[in-house]
Amino acid sequence: MIAAPKFPPFNPPRRILMGPGPSDVYPEVLAAQSKPTVGHLDPLFVGMMDELKALIQYAFQTENEVTVAVSAPGSAGMETCFVNLVEPGDKVVVCRNGVFGERMRQNVERCGGEVAMVDNEWGEPVDLAEVEVALHANPDAKFLAFVHAETSTGALSDAKGLCALARAHNCLTIVDAVTSLGGVELRVDEWGIDAIYSGSQKCLSCVPGLSPVSFSPAAVEKIKARKTPVQSWFLDQTLVMGYWNGDGKRSYHHTAPVNALYALHESLRLLANEGLENAWARHSEMHELLKAGLEKLGLEFVVEEASRLPQLNAVYIPNGVDDGAVRKQLLEQYNLEIGAGLGALAGKAWRIGLMGFGARRENIALCLRALEDVLN
């Protein structure tokens, strides 16, 4: 018999999380997650699910009936949208201006779909003119897929304009809002977004591991009209709908992460209490403070100001500076985490997050003071 391992309890330090996610979690959210567990079909839990659905609808600004929290992280939210909507042979125009646009392409191919790519440079937003050219060149396209807030670069694309283009070409839209939800303006119904997914660990400042998603009535009709089964049983929304419907009756699908959903309920309740527009304004105000300080340190932003995400600030690493050594020193001396570059920006940029509970003056002051110390 294998001997039982003996370890002390795990007691992590209190870090200041200013990377690309996870963000600092609200104390109220951590407290909510520690409440007593109830059964996932308990009437009290079902009532909480109804509230959670309404809170997700508020955050997305949608009345979509099919609005749920996927019991897995944002990557599963992405897969939920693609595997439910894209069938073998369906053509999808995919916009790629960073890591997560590339992941969209991979999802389409795994679904057996055909990809028409629109590429923009890393650090640039999706170019609407290039998308329009691609849609004209691919009149048989059924979907337009793009990342609203590209986490790998800090670039914000014009979701409203892209959705208008898609509608003009009879395409449904699939939108990555993992980093944008709660941090910048996002209006699902008004902009005509058909399928959207996000994550709990960014501007919602919840624990990682959940993905809010929402499908428009047109997207739901597409799912119901499928000629082939959804390739994932767990993510099949025709099955999940029976668990998340709003009539008080729940059919068993899977054992929901009860305590994590308590946490998401609390984080979205805090967002609703603050008000979406107030939250958007707070992220913008904190970005301006951080921006001024970073520029005083001589750091240059990757993204032009007009397309810059307030909650994800990518800056170039100065020549001669050791990326890993700086981040290690920040972590060990200041308990401060900032993010490394991804993909084409690996070793060339840092990603500094101002998300949710982390978008606070004291965090900015610490970050700037620590960077100044370490860089000098």
C-alpha cells in the first residue's frame, strides 16, 4: 500500500493580483463561498440560481432566456459557444489579433467548421474594413467570431460595429467578453450579440472556475435546428437548459459547483449595487492614474490610446531589463503579481491588470512605487 502523504495545511500569502487574471477577490465573495453547502437541487439553491441568472443578464445587459453560468472557466465558455453553434462544414469568419482569436480558430476547426481568417497586428483592434472585405468574400459564412477585449495585448475592439457588420451579412456573432465584462461598456441586446461568454476571475473579482454565457433567440434556434449532435455532452445547452430554466423545475444534468456559484452570486450582486456605468467609469479613472504613473517611469504602452483597455495595461519592457527577474522581485518583495507577455509579446511586454476589486488607488500606488524601486 502507498503510504499516506503528510502535509501541513496550505496557507497562501495575501498577494496583490495585478496581472491579467485572476484578480483580487472581494472579501465578501470569499465569505460567500465559505457558507454551508446545500444540494444542487435544493429549493433554496434553485431560488438562488434564478437570482444569479438575473444578475448575469444585468451584467451582460440582456433579456436572453438562455443565460447561464457554465460550471468551468472562461475557456469552457468559449467552447460552449462554438460546440453548440458550429456544425461540420459551417463557415466562420474569425478575427485574430492575439492569443484568444487564435483559440477561436482552433475551436472552429475542432468542430469541423471552415475558417476564414481576418488578421490584425498584435496590439491593434480588429479592423472593421478588413472584416467587411472578408464578409463580402465569404457570402456563405454563418458566423463572425471576435474577441471584444484581447487579454494578451490589452486591445479593445468595436463590438457594436462588428455586430452591425455581421447582421448586414446575415451572420450570427460569437463574442469573447472574458476580460471586458464589468470593466468596459458592453450591451448584448442593444448591439445584437448572439453568443457571448466571459469568466468569473477578471473584472467580476470572483473566484476562478465559472463562465457566464448567453445566447440570443436566433442562436437558440440555430442550436435547436442542428443536424448533428453537439460534440460535448457536458456543454450541450439543449441538456443544460433543463437545469437552468426559470420555471422552478430543474432536471438533473450535473452536480453544480454550489459554493462557487454562491461566490459568483455575491460578486454580481456587488456589481449591481455599484451600477454597471459606475463600474465602467471607475475602471477608466483608475487606468488614467496608472497610465500617468507608468509614463513617468518611461514605460511605453503596447496599444494606442483610442483602443486601449483600461483594465489590462500592456507596456513594453525597457531594453536591458530582465523580465523574469523583475516579476520575481515584485512577487517576493512586494507580494505583487503582474503578468508576463504572451505569444508574440512574450519577453517583450508586461500586462498590468486593474480589474474589479483590484482597480483601487492603493493598488496603483503600490504598483508604481514597487516598479520604480525594482527598475532603479
